[in-house]
Amino acid sequence: MEEENRVSNVPPRDEGKNRTLLVAAIQDAAAGLDEKHIEKIASLCDLKGLKKVFADADLMRTAERFISYNLNVSAAARSLYMHRNTMMYRIDKIKRATGLDIRSFDEAVAFRLLYHVYRYGKNGMI
């Protein structure tokens, strides 16, 4: 039982040098996307809803924490001191608004790339 608790309480690899390198790599990848590729990724979702989610601090905190905890609902919810069902509700709200289900790895990557495109200067493209 003690070993199980240690495994479930392992923080994500979101601290320190590795996290910094990962964020920089994602930013570089997003910056390197040309308009054609951004449009392809953006065509998978509702852009109006995506912008609303990006502007909502609570939904973005939820999405970022969920992704940083390797798409683990329970661990991400615990880290935000919220009930697991609240986390699920917010993830479903993101899906309804954007059309992207961030519980899927591929769609979580698309969400994160689009966020970096939006945040770091190419927001005119989405």
C-alpha cells in the first residue's frame, strides 16, 4: 500500500531543467509552424471556442495541469485541490467549446501547440 501511494503521488516532470527545455521545444515547434500547418491543426477545432478557453484562466490552469500530469485526471485534480468530477467537468467543457478532447494524447498536443501559437505571437493565424 505504501508503494502504491508513492507512485500515485509522484509529481509530473514539470519542474526544473527538463520542464524548461520541454516548454522551449514546444514554443520553438509552434514558432516554426507555417500558416498552412497551423490552419490544418486549427481546422480540427472550433476557433471561437478555442479563443474563449485560452482567455479563461481556470480552464487553462486545468488543461495545463492535466497535460503536465500526463493526462491523469485524479493526480491533476489532487494537485489543484479539486474533486475529480470537477476536473472531468472542466475537461468536458474544454471539449464542448473547442472540439478537442485533451484526454487524447494527440489532441492534447494539438491543443498545446495551438495555445503556444496563440500566446507567442501568431494569434492572427487562429
